[in-house]
Amino acid sequence: MKILVINCGSSSLKFQLIDSVHGQVLAKGLCERIGIEGSRLVYRREGAKEQTVKAPMTEHKTAVKMVLDALTAPGTGVIRELSEIDAVGHRIVHGGEKFAASVLIDNGVLSAIEECASLAPLHNPANLTGIRACMELMPETPMAAVFDTAFHQTMPMEAYLYGIPYAYYEKYRVRRYGFHGTSHKYVSRQAAKVLGERPEKLRLIVCHLGNGASVSAVQYGKSVDTSMGLTPLEGLIMGTRAGDMDPAIVEFIAHKEGKTLDEIMEILNRQSGVLGLSGGLSSDFRDLEDAFQAGQPEGERALKAFAYRVAKYIGAYTAAMNGVDGICFTAGLGENSPLIRRKICAYLGYLGVSLDEEQNRKRGEDLIISAPGCGVKVLVIPTNEELAIAEETCALVQA
């Protein structure tokens, strides 16, 4: 089946057309600056050079139309007509407690996604816009919603409740939801294949490390805890997000600096993390690694703090599962930084972890990077959220 995977942001649209049977990406690209001057489509089909088309995109419907035109264009397209697209899989950030699995989209699903918008005000409305645009342009094509939060709906109550009045959970569903679920699910299952075991037999810790970062405990195929919370602000120190901290810091800085709550939240989401720790040097971990290698203290303190937080979560989730069989690194940083993996694993001697440095220097493939004989395996598993969305969409349509 040919599945079009759509990931809509507030002013962007990422897409891939995937042959779900063979896992082959036929074409992919990005619409940028939707509704903003200077909008453009970046498009690349398999085996061809990247193309850039600059054109006004006043709304997401225009962007979706440009994507569909590019996919069917004579000479550069990969399909002759839209009927060759068997289904569209949409990445949805927040499904709240309403969705514990991917679903085919109908009016009831649309309403439920809209109800969850208050939990993800920057993401869910944009996701809905993309769905409605596709439904208007492809009215006969099945659409599926694949939720970032769904995989984590198996967390037990003690893992997802906060130590605040229970009434806030009852009234507003304030709880831990977690994100990156599609990636955590895909990586944990791929790691089981690499280890030659069924997911139901393994206790895995998945470290999705990128500009946005999260760690999850996957016990016997199910998520039992994860570092992100009600929103993606909780958990690890990230590119620009603060992660875990004393909540009283919000009030303290507000009084000292004369800031409003909205201004403080802007700081915590966009000016903190390794960007803040490095004194504004960069939120890009590649820049920070260069600074670290050059002996600059800004890079050193940011990377050390980041690695320490990841190692703490690994320790916590080892306790939560009463042991661990494998630790997986994935996403941009987790897949491509031998330095970060080395720094994190340096804390894991109590688990008997040691790295095979030759393996640790490799990238771009599924790898076991722990030294031979280690009881706890350390793996690098490149994530593929788009393929996971395509596979889930395909399964729903076939069912």
C-alpha cells in the first residue's frame, strides 16, 4: 500500500509517501512558512535531487495541494494520480486519555482531537488543519490519526499522577501523558528484533535524544513510565526547554525580574535547556560538542548536565522495572553522537555496562554498542516515525 504520512505544524508541513509493504520512501519533503511571506516547498523523490519551489502558501490547504501536485507531476512525481494513494496517516501530538491506539478518522475522532487542543495548543489545532485540508482534497481516501501520546496510555496510575489535589485530575485530566510515543514504540520493537527476542520478554529503556528529548521505560512491550509530562516541557534538559526543576523557580524569577507568567513560560520553553546553560551559545548539540572539544566551559557544562539527567532517568527506570535488559539510543543526538552515549554510559557501571568503542563510533544502522559479555545490552536504533505511522495506518485500513 502507498501511504502518505503528514505531520502538520503551525506554519509547516512535513510529508513522506511510503510503500508500506517494502518500507520504501518514494518521495518526501517539507512545506515551510505557511501563511508567512517566503513560503516554499522542498521536495525530493527517491533517486533524484532535491527541488525547491517558492510559492505563496496562504493556508495549509494550499500546502497540501502543492504536495499532491508534486507527487503527481509528470517527470518529477512518483504516482500518476491521487487514487494511487491508499490512505493518509496523520501525526497527532495529543490524544489525551481518549486514544490508546491509532484510529481511522471520522467526525467523532475530529471532535475528540479538538477537545484535546487545550493540552497541546501549539500542535493539535495545526494537526486538525492538516487533516481537514486532506479530507477536502481527497474525500474518498481513508485517513488515520496516529497519536504521540497513545503508546504511553499503558502507564499505571502511580506513574502518571502528580502530587497535586486529585480534583485537578478529575476536572481537567492533569496528569503525565508523555510524547514521542510513536518513536518509543518503534524503537523498542526494533531493539527486540536486534536482540532476537519478543518484546513481551524484555525490559527496555529507550532514550529518544534530540532537540526535544525523552526517556521511556518499556516493560514487556508496554510503556510503564516516561519523562515528558502533561506537556513536552517536563523531563530531560533539552535544546531550549528547561526540563525538571523546582516549580517555585517560576514565582522566584517572576518577582525578581518583574516577568509575567507568559513571559516565564516563554523563557522555560524557548530560552532554557542547553541553550540557556551554554550562556546562549547554541541549542544545537553539534555546536556544543565542538565547543566541548575545544575546551570551552559553555559546552562542557551544558553537555555534562544533559548526560547526567539522562543517566538519572535510566537509573530511575531500572528501579521502576526492577531491572533492565537493554538501553536504546535513538533520534538525532542519540543516533549520531558517540560522545554523548559515552558520557551517559559512564554512569552505568553499576549495571555492568561498558562500551565497545569501535561499535560506538558507527552510525546509520541498528547496532549493539555494548562490549561483548555485558548483561545489559546498549543499542543504537535509528528511529523511523514516518514508517511507523505508515505501518499503523496500513493495518487500520486493511482491518
